[in-house]
Amino acid sequence: MRYEILGEPLPAVTCFVNEGETLITERGSMCWMSPNMKMETSTNGGIGKAFGRMFSGDSFFQNRYTAVGGEGMIAFASSFPGSIRAFEISPGNNIIVQKSAFLASEAGVELSLHFRKNLGSGLFGGEGFIMQRLSGNGTAFIEIDGHAVEYDLKAGQSIIVDTGYLAAMSESCTMDIKTVPGVKNMFFGGEGIFNTVVTGPGKVLLQTMPISNVAASIRPFIPSAK
């Protein structure tokens, strides 16, 4: 498969696949394709896996697109202004991503639930107990809200992340929570009470415009129903 990411900050990824190759995507992500791309909607792995994807923020059903009778072309668009990033998934090189970050992938990539093992980080860290885990083999594309910033953490090296800004990380990284120091900082600093601490080794991908923050910013300007 060949691919090209274009159009930021309203990006799409165009994939060129050989005959018989299959791409998997969440519903509603396909924006254009060649006529020989055959579509099939399924639970992709059974009811159990479908429910797992649903609880992790993805759709119950997934769409499979396969090139028939020659090379095919298909494009997938992001649902929010930002970036699309490609990751090469392989055994030992899995990634953990935020809910609903998955856009599309080759058929060998598996999307599943990832539970936060640390109770405190899941309850107070702002990213929730459930995230998405991408494993298997192949190229996967994820959506980033805003601009993507990547850090490569060494073993024991940490970065403190505010709520909503963590987009993805290597499965080798760990997450915990840290209390914002000082009572005045907690209640009047505008940064909340807890932050997420990500510790290496591994890569961390951050996003500059979480959709939740955008929604909170425009909420006061939305007329209320009378």
C-alpha cells in the first residue's frame, strides 16, 4: 500500500492499494474512492470485539474496502480540523490512543479496548479508564485534534500533560496522575486539580486543540432553548 496525507488543517489520507488488499475504517470516514473498491460492513471479528470497540469510543460496525480487478484508490477524511498520523504497527510495537482516534488501517491491524490499570489515573487523569489499543501488523492512521507534537521519552523520563492533550503513546509508556501543587493553583489557576503524567520509555504524541476544549469554549455562546 502507498498513501499520501494532504490538506491540513482539514486533512485526508489517500491510499493506493493493490488488487485484493483490504483497508478497515470506522463508519462515515470514506470520502472518495475508485469504482473498483468493494465495500463490506461487518462486526469485523464478532460481537465481542464489536462491543469492545464501541466501549472504546469507536463504532459497533466497521467498513472493509477491498480492491477488486486491479489497483484501487480510497481516501479517508478527518472529522475535525487537525492532523492525520500514520503508524507502523507490529508485534512489540503497539500504540495506545485516545477514544475515537482510530481513522483507518490495513486489515492486519486490530483495534481493541485498553483499560487504565491505575485507578487514580483513570478516575482523575481526564483521559478516562478506557482507551484504544492498536496491535497486529500493518499501517494505521489516527486523527489528531489540532497540530501534533511528538516526544521520544527515555526510560524514567516523564512529561506532564493537561486533560485532553494526550493523543497517543507507545504501549511501553505508563500513565499516572499528579496533583496541581497549591490550593490557589488548583481552584483559581484554570488548569484543574489533576494532570496526567506519562513516563517512558516510548513515544508520546500530543495534540494542541482537543475537541473537548473547543466545545467548552463555544458552549457559552450557544443560545439556550426557551
